[in-house]
Amino acid sequence: MKVRNRREFLKTAAMLGAGTGVWPIPGTGHEKKQEQEREEKLSIFEVIHERRSVRSYKSTPVPKEHMTKILNAARMAPTAGNQQPWKFLVVRDRSKIDELMNTCITRSIKAYQERKKPPAEELRKYETKVKAYLQNVFSAPVFIVVLVDTQSKWPDYNKFDGPLAAGYLMLAARALGYGTVFFTDTIPDQVTREVLRIPDRYQRICITPVGVPEEWPKTPAKKKLDELVVYESFSQGNNP
């Protein structure tokens, strides 16, 4: 195929790439779209194996259509009697995220001071460490608080339903190329409750950032499958 000029080359490449997905055109946004499409085509097994707990993020925004896909996946999780007791509180306001961060920093430093009663130099080192860690955590552009309704039809089952929805949410985020992490104590329940004015009727399961990782963490060591699986029953001498 003879191409006379750069404009014709780009036009031809775009036409071919639309059909095959193998001609990314630098500077046109096609590369980014192609990467997103690749993420979405990961098999469920690849998504599970590639999910990571991420604690440092780029400021890259998460498009609304991606947030909708992630939340739609979360609401499809299995639930007792189809009661669906979830509420997903999505926080995108930078001032709210910063307020959460600053409150966490203040509480952490105060708790350390009361618990350890450290000398001034040690306290300064702890403050520096805590601020650096939480500034990385709160660099994410979006946070989702996974809640369950204590007034649901079968509230005793909320403790099962809630984590299932959180798991679906995290896998959907990974399928789209985003990192998450299941936070509990790092961002205390009381902090989210006060800053985000969460009503008493809702119980928090976790809070997770959602964003593009600064880098994907390495796979942590996992136990071998045969250490975790028992077939049929625990028979004496065969299974620990």
C-alpha cells in the first residue's frame, strides 16, 4: 500500500486500527483506549490473580463511565435473600478527601503520643512517616465507602453480604486497570462517619481508594493450594 503523506498515513492507520486493535496511533488517545480495552478483556482468573492492594496513586481521574461499571459490578454480588443491603458512598471532592487525610494524620499522631509517650525526636520521626504514608494513600482521586443498612430485612447477614460486594467492586476496578485496597483501621470508621456525615443506620464494611497506581505492587507470597484444601472431610492422620 503506497501512502503519499503523513495525514493519509494517519487516516489509513486509524481505519485499520479500528478493526484490528493493533495500530495504536501516538498522540491520538488510541493507545490509552486500547490499553483500557485490553484490561476489560482480561479473563476473570487473570483479574483475580492480578488484583493488588495499592497504597500510592496517580492523580489521573477515573471517568464516570468506569465508576458506573465498577459500582454496577458491586451491586451484582450475591446477597442473603436478595436483600441487597448496600450503600456505596462515592467521594470525589478533593476537599473532602483532604479532610479525611488530615483527620487520620491528627488522630494517628495523637494516639501514638498517648500510647508511647515518646521523646520529641521520636515523635517527629513518627509524624513524618505517618504523613508520607497517608499522603500516598489519599493521592487517589476517588474513595468508595462500602456500607450496609442495619435496617435491612435480614441484618444478621449483612456481615456476609457487605464483604462480597466489596470484593466484586475491587475485582471490577482491577479489570479496568485501577488499584484498590480494603481499608479498615488505616482510615478509622469514626473518621469517615464524622467527616462524611454517615447516618447511624449504616454500618461500614470498608473504605477503598480507586485510582491508577503509581506502580503495581509485586505479588505477595501465597500459601500453596494443597495447604489450604481439604477434600471430603478432616480424617485423622490425613489432614492437619
